[in-house]
Amino acid sequence: MTIREYIDSQDESIRPRLNAVYDTIRAAIPEAEERLSWGMPTFWKGRNIIHFAPAKNHIGLYPGAEAVAFFAPLLTE
């Protein structure tokens, strides 16, 4: 299953937001490979860069360890 197929299989009400997340990530890292990992859309480039998935009342974004380390100083402010 592709990420687009995954999005298309979700509830119609959340699809526009999932597509917006997908388009934003795809534009930021166009060279990343698309996968489903842990049941979630994943962008991969030698390792998992970021996952995202819908939940009941939000969309979860799950960045990889390097992104967390890079942005850690900003997350403490």
C-alpha cells in the first residue's frame, strides 16, 4: 500500500488534512522514500525520518531521533 492509498482509506473528513501533511513533508524532503512502517505513513532515507497518522481528534507526527535532537533546544523554550 502506498501513502496515498493509506490516506484514501481513511475517513473522508480527515483526508484533506492528511494530504496537507503529506504534501508538506514531500516538499521538504523530496528525495525520501515513502513507506508504511509501524502501520503509519513514513518517509525514509536510510532510516525513518518522520511518520504521521490520524487519531480520533488529531494527527500525530512522529519525527526520528535526529530531528528531535536538532530541535531540542527550541523545544525547551
